Amino acid sequence: MRHLLLILFLFFSSQIFSQELEENDIKNKRKKILLISKSVSYTATLITLNSLWYKDYPRSNFHFINDNREWLQMDKVGHMTSSYYLGVAGIEAYRWAGMNEEQAIWYGGLSGSFFLTAVEILDGFSTEWGASSGDLLANTLGSALCISQELYWNEQKIQLKYSYAKSFWANKNTEQLGKNLLQNILKDYNGQKYWASFNIKSLLQLENNFPQWLALSFGYSGYGMRTPYQEEGDPERQREYFLAFDIDLNRVQTKSKFVNSVLHTFGFVKFPMPTLGYSNGEVFIHPLFF
């Protein structure tokens, strides 16, 4: 899906001779790097997206569509999650550049809404699609979740996460659900799960000996979706709900900075755990679920 494209921020550091001037000089250089890298990344991503995704479809006047009933709203949860993580990355980037805290939170936290709104504009001028008010709302909610936690707690105690396991339906409509594993990961809504992961120690303010990486996650998915809407001959599609513990990789600290960086890079992924599932009035227990 287009909304899962992420901006890559370029981070560098430098040394100068004067200890007194070092901090300000580095901050100025980092601000320039951030501004240039974001501008280049945004522009390059949108140009590439326009070339690869939209060029073969006819254009139209800007218009909206109502796609809020598609895919059991899985695409909307995906928009919210993408906007949330672009916001988290944006805040860290603005802090790295030396912006004051309020600017870093607001400017960085709105990065997801800003970028994904640009994608909606491209959709709006395409006959094949159209801008979606539901997508715009989901983007806004993702940014709001990110920004509000930073303003109130100065940390992300509640994280949105993602997991995927290829579904039975992935091969039933490869045009829309993906022709290979990479496309499946982005398009197969039957195999995608989105989670709200609550850090237990941080939220409950527990004692220091309680593991800071342990979280409780609530997940959502849909199943039986060959096409965006229910079609004749298809089984009735089902909403699925999950409850499981999770490991917050962002709070795992080892003695290796490299290992920590790798773990934190994949902090958006829900860790496989025994899971309690509920769908269509039945409860399921998965010994290990991803």
C-alpha cells in the first residue's frame, strides 16, 4: 500500500575545533541536513509514486470518494499506523536537529499527516481513485496519538504496531492482494494485524524491578476479504480481535549499540506471542501468533 511508504531521514554528525561553538554549529548543520533531507525525500517519494503508481491511469478533476466500508476498515487502521510512526520518526529527527521541544513535537509529529495528505491529493486527481475523507481522518488520528503522548507524558506509552502472516486469501486475488510476499505484506489485509500496545510498567508506574519492555497488546484484523467489498459467492467476511503480551523492542537495552539500533528499528513490529483471539462468536487460543 502507498500509505506504508516511509520517509528516510539522513543523520550525520561533525566535529569542530572550538568547544564553545561546537554545539551551535552542529545544531545549525543538523537543521540544514534535516530540511534538505526531508525536502528531497518528500519530493523524490512523491515523484516516484506518481511515476510508478499513477502514470498509467487517466487523470481527472480533484474529487473525493467514500471508501470507508472497504476492507473492513483495515486500510484506515493502516493509514493511522503509518501516520503515527512517521510522526514518531519526525519528532526524533527534529530533536536530533536541535529544535526546541515544542517545535519538535508539533512539526515532527505532523510529518505523517503532511506526507500522507500529499498522497491523498495525488489520489484526488486520479480517475481510478479519489481522495478519501476517511483516510484523512485516520492520518489525523495517527498524528494526534503521537503528539498527545509526547505533550502529556514525553514518551510513547501506547504504540501502534504491525504484524503479518500470509493468508489463504492472498492467492485468490493477486492483483489486489499482491503477487509476491513483499506485495502481500503491503496489500493482503487478511494477513495483516494492527495492534495497540500498552507498556505496562510505564502506564501503571510500577516499581523498578518490573520489566520495562513488557506490554499488553490489543489487535484487530479482518478475514475472508477477496475484494474491497463483500461479493456474491464469497463467504461472509469476519472481524478478528486479539489479546496478547508484547515485547517493546524500543525499551530493550543491551551492551551493544548496534544490537540496540537493530532492535529499535523493528520496534513497530508486534512480537510473536501466545495469543487469545475472538471472531464470529468464538474464542481461539494460538500457542504462538504473529
